[in-house]
Amino acid sequence: MTRPLDLVIFDCDGVLIDSEPIASRTLARSLSAAGLSMTAEEAHRTFTGKSESDLRFHFKAAGISALDTLFSSWHSDVYAAFARELRAMAGIEPLLRALDVPKCVASNSTMARLERSLGLLELWDIFAPHIFSAEMVARPKPAPDLVLYCLAAFGARPERSIMVDDSHHGIQAACAAGVKAIGFVDPNDPRPDRREVLLAAGAAGVAVGTQDLAALIIADLAPSTL
């Protein structure tokens, strides 16, 4: 018996685009310049998946007062690096083009960052105009607000939808909205415990790379849709 889907929701950074190493490296550089010494690996472990509002709260608590200067410096650096280096996650574009069901992006990033990251790639046109930012709702992931926003935009039933996210925040948001969560791990992710973290957050399964991801999505689809 097949289970057709109303909607597949994708996180952006670390699922669709290989942006997180670039973001972590440039953020660490800006934080060090602001007086908070941090390596790229530390930034990756601590801040990946968090919204800009969460970052601002964290940095203020750490004693950084010139937050606008910090973010202006980081944005300038990271957007220039995206323009030079950003690539789609390996294998994700053919998977998306074969996925003949409604789909959208739900990201904790700002729309400005989405436009200057995802917007650099052909992936943008696969989803547009269904690219949704946490700026559009009251609370970012891990709150369910953004996932519920996506469901409402498509008139989708939570029990007939799935969400793919590489962050425990996204997995928690999906579960809180009643949507099945699939965790995603980049095979090159330096963090050794990602599968366990995503399962502990409530993921129904975890894909390591896009081949695994396709297999998990197929399990929720009629055979003719992918």
C-alpha cells in the first residue's frame, strides 16, 4: 500500500547547499576579529542551524556589543565566499528534479541570505516561489511555526508530509508540527555524532548522503512518483 505525499519540506543549508563549512569558517573569522576567539570547527559545532536572531542573542550574552558591525563584517565575507565557492549538495539536484510532488524550502536563514546563497544556484528555480524563511513567522525552528506555515501554504496535511533537515532544531520543529522528520547528514560532516543527535531529536530515519535520502523518500511515495 502506497502513501502519497502532500508536501516534502527541505531545509536549505547543509541539505540543499554545501554552505555550512563556508559559513562556519567566515563566522569564526568575524568573531575572532570582534574579540571572541573561535575556530571554524567550534563555530560549526556551536552555531550551525541557528537563526540570526539566535546568534545575536548568543553573541550579546558572550559580551559582544557591536553586533551590527559583527554581522555586517560576516555578511560581507560570507556572501563573497558563497559567490566564489558555493555548490549544491552532491546529488541533490537530480533527486529534486525527479521528485514529482509538491516541495518547498523552510530555512532559519534570512531571505537576504537565501537569495545570496541558494539564489546563486539552479536549485532556486526548482522551488521558487516556495522558499520560506524564519523571518516570515514569529519563531524560528525548533518552534513548529515555519513548518506549519509551509503546510498552510500548500493546504498540506501534516500526516501526509515529510521534512528533511540536518539540524536537530529542524527535526524538533517537524515533530512539533506533526510532520515526519528525516535527518540528513553530509558524508563529509566532521561531527561524528550526527546520526545519533538527529535520531534523539525525533527523526524517523537518517540519510547519510543523497542516495540514502532518495531511498527514505521513496519509502513514503507511490512507485511512479520518483
